[in-house]
Amino acid sequence: MINYFCRLITLALLALISTSAAAGAVECVGCHAEEVEQWSRSHHAVAMAPTGTDSVAGDFSNAIYQDNQLQVKFSRKGGDYLIRVEEAGTTREWQVQYTFGVYPLQQYLIDIGNGRLQAFNIAWDTREKSVGGQRWFRLDAAGENQPGDAMHWTGIYQNWNSQCADCHSTGLKRNYDSDSDSYQTKWQHVAVSCTACHESAEQHAETQRNGKNHAAGLELAAMGAWLVSEGKRPPRHQGPLSSTTQVSTCGSCHSLRTSLLDQGGGQQVHDEFSLTRLNQPLYFSDGRVREEVFVLGSFEQSKMFQAGVVCSDCHNPHSGELKAEGNAVCAQCHNAGDFDTTAHHRHPEGSAGAKCVNCHMPESTFMKIDARREHSFMVPRPDVSRASGSPDVCLDCHTDRSRDWSIETVADWAPELYQSDSWTHAQQQSMSEVVDYLTDSDQPALRRATVLKQRGEALSGNRLSLVEELLKNEHAVIRESGYRVLRYGAVDSVRNLVEVGLDDPKLAVRIAAFETLVRLGVTLDSEQWKRARDEYEQFLNVQSDLPSGRVLKAQYLLANNRVYKAEKELNIALEKDRGYVPAAIQLTDILRSGDRNPEAIRVIDGTLAESPDEAPLIHLRGLINLNLEDYPAALANLEQAARLEPGQWLFGYRYAVALYQLGHKKRAREMTQSLLKSFPDNRRIRALMNHL
């Protein structure tokens, strides 16, 4: 029987949360009072809320924020929360519709028309005043983004509907209309409620009331138990393994991914999302987080994920809080007598260096004040940090020291560490070593999928049997990468392989297979093809509110010889983001093929005005200027592109060829010799050198 007093407390807590968010929880509280109470004090419960005295944390008592670009006044009028903005010579007052987030900062959502909610760029620091909180602060840099820019708070990348909504609300449908460029976004619950994870919770509650049983959704509970490590023996799991669906469910929001469907609730990576790979600049080459990619991409690199650890082994799944304080959360599995000692961590007891997380889960700060911990649980490798340019965890505390010092210190403590290869090394291996890595089931699947895409062109041409083997891998992330790289293969060799992917159980994999067939110019007359085509076109519609989605749609149209419509889509992409390089490159290719070179130059120049020093665009401009016989401009462009991206051999090669053809033979030889030092095995560069 549920404790009546506990239930009263829980219902009182729910009264403090927005009505829509609490609606689903009220359905559950009768049987799950403790879980609902824990949820009610979590960040999930207040991920988004209508404005009100119980939800707005910021100072709206005529507070002023001002910098050299804008002045903002935060005020109230009755129950309305108002933001008056003076910027670029204009003044406008906006009404706040919703709060967004709660700690360590809170943003405010403004309706700018056409169903668009935008996240205002001046946020409230909800931390305590003693640590610098209780103030308005700017998320971007003053003068960095002007009205009309894609990154301005009114621009596409600060749009709640496309960028934030499906993780901060439950049961969301964006309902974007590409013709009118507008939204009619709806949700089941305004914040993150029970059905965000337990997708059948409402049916479960209904059947329980009728004395019947219905599962609340996929099995998410952690199963079995972990036995603490002993000496060199690592922690062991006892009993049935936990379902992988828990990590996938949490990771569907706590990750950087691409939405494949316009729906929310019970989301699963690979079923409704495609997980972003470990590529630079999102990650450092050693796997450390660089940009705001959240947690899943880190965690799936870890030995703990490989061993079967799930999120709720460390976190309370309903409150989000850690299950123990300090090093005790790690000591659930890692014997404190072996690890929570000065012999292991080499720091004084109670010091910052004695905390497990400071060495194995270093922090990165996003949104200026939001410090988040790494979840790859890597062993500190100062040598690898230097090679990859990632932060050295030793220097986070020892700010007066150098990388050389930390490398020497760790080598003195544990010289065996430097004998093992790292993820950085894995990406630099020879092709034979890459083959071994890709077939090694002990390596993280996400890393293998990343390497597969990085080396995909060579593998599809020379190691097709390996790719074919990987298409049968148990991990969807590897199969998806496999089907994507087959687009580099010869049609006759890969067509039958790719067709099989249209029947894959995971949507992300089916979309990858279909897209590859389209890029190869293959059209089929089968039910699988028709189903995959419908899924892919639905995916394109979901993504069409973003410039990247418009580029994908243009590529699909081009594959079907619909050039005029593709050009229209690319122009829309550049209207959304004037500096979006992929759209400019694709549009330039269309214009060049139609002998519209002056138009192509204008597109490139307009894009470079927003995104300067983009080597691929500068290189293209050089090629076009060659066709226009503007040789001085062409050589200047090609030289600049080669200098900006020395790792792209083709830029340097084409610059050298142009130098030779235009009579600058000495400079051509110098450039080619320089290229050979960096790319000694490149056949085309060697052939050019022999010709010179």
C-alpha cells in the first residue's frame, strides 16, 4: 500500500511544476510515488515551463543588461514577463513564453512568428551569488552575431523547434511546413515527463486501473549486480546483464545526433536518430569532447560501456543525482582499498587530485558557465593529449607546469601506460592495421564505425570483403557506416550488398543503404525500395528546416535529374545561413556545370563574407578563375587554399599543376617537392614530380 503522507507530499511537489509536465506524472503517482517524487525535483521536470513566479528564476524587476552592441531591459507587466531589446538602431519588446532549463543557467523562449520559438541570448545565471551567479550574462560574444545572422538569437541555430524541443519536451512533433517555412509544434507534456522514457506509460496506467497488465515500455532497469574489484581482477557482473536499451534511451537526448523521425517518446538511437561519429572538430583526435556533443559519444568509447555498465549504475534514473557522493560512486565497483589511496592517485588525501573524476572525468565548460564531465573514463595520457591538442588533465590543476612536466611525471609513475596504443594512434594506422582494428570486437563499436567512415573510400575500393563482413555486425552504428562508405565502390560490385540494407531492422541503417543506392544511380522496383524511399523522403522533410537538410534534399533531387528544384533548395539553404559552406559548394557545382561561372563566383564570395578562410570554397574559386582565364586571381586562390589546408593533398597538387601550366616551373617543382615530404606514397604527386 502506498504511504498516504508520501503521496500528499508528492502531489504538493507536482503542484509547483507546470500543469502540462505534471499531467503524465499524476497518472503514475498512485503506484510509483517515490519515483515521481524523485522526478519532481529533477532537471527533467523543469526542462521547460510556462512563465510564472514558480518557474522564472531571472530578475525581471526592470533589470538592465548592456554591452557595446545592445541594451536589454527585463520587466514585468501583470503576469507577463517582458524583454525590451535595443539593437542595431531598433527597439522592440518581446513577451517571454517559456522558461528553458533551470541550472546552472536559465534561458527564455520568445515567439517571433510562424510558430518559431527562439532562445534569447541573454541568460540568467542561477548559481549562487558567491560563485558569480544571480546575474544576467551573454551567451555569445558582443558584436559576434548581428540581426540576420544564422547564429543570432533570432536565427536558425537558436531556434527551439529544430534545435532543442524534442529533448526538453515529451511527445513532441515539430510539424514543420517547408513551403511556408513555419511550424505548428505540439507536445504531449511541456517538460520531460514519464513517457519520455517509458513510452507506453499511459497505456500501462490505464490497463492497471482495469486490473490488467501492459508493459510501460522497453525494459530499462539495471539488472544483476556488480562485484567489487580485487587487486588486478576488474569488477565483475553477476546475474543477467542489463538491457542496452537503457543507455540508448538516455543517450537519445544526451548525445549529438540527427533526427530521422518527427516524433518523441521512447526514442532509441538508430531507430529514430543517427549518432554523430567521433570526428574533428566535434572531438579531439584522442576522443575527448571538444564541442557540445553531450555524453553518449564519450560513454560508448569507455571500457565501462564495453563491460555492460549502464547509466543507472551511477545515477538515480528519476532524480538524475549520483547514487553516492565523491569517490564512493566509483567505489561501488572499484575497490576503495586499491584505488582511493595515495599509492594509486599520487595526491594527498582529500585534495582535488585525489578525486577520481578530476583525472578520469575532466570537465569542459559550455555556455560559458555549464561545466560537464567527460564520460569516456580514459586513463590520463599527457603524451596523447599533446599529440592530439586536447587539454592535459594534469595541467587543469597544475597550471604553473608544462606538458613536458606532466609527460615525464606520469612516465615516472606508470611507464607501462605509454606502451599501449590510443584512439589517436588507431586513426593513424596503416591499412593492414586498420583492417585488424575494424575486426577487433574488443574495440568500441563507435570508434570502429568512425574509422570505417574515415577510411571508407579506400576500403570500398581495395577491401570490399571486409566491408561486406562489417555489414553483418551486431552493432547498428557499424552497419550504418558500412552502407554509407559503399557509395565509393563500383556499382556492379556493391549494388547487391547495399540492397540487403533496405531490410535492416534499424531505420538509421536503412536510410544509409537507400541513400547510397541513390548516390550510385540505382533505382529498384521492390517493396523494400518503396518503403525505404518513403522513409528517406520523410527524413528529408524532418530535416528540411535546417540548411543541412536542404542540401540533402538538393542532392536527392540531383540524383533524380531535377536540377532546377535542387538549385532552389540550395538557395533556400543559403538564405537560412549565408555562410553555409556545403550549400555553396553544391550550388557552385550546378552553376559551373551550366557554364554560369560569374554567378558561381558571386555565390562563393557571398559565402566567404560570412565564413572566411574556407579552403574548399577558395579552391573552387581558383578553379573557376582558371576557366575565366583570370590567371593571377586563380593562382592566388589555389595558393591560399593549399596554405590553409596543408593536409589536403589535392589542393596543393592542383596548385602545382596550375603553376606548371602557366609557366612557373621552378615554383611548381618547389611545391611538388614540399608535397612529397608530406605525402611520399601519393602516386599522382610522384608522377607530377617525374614530369617536372
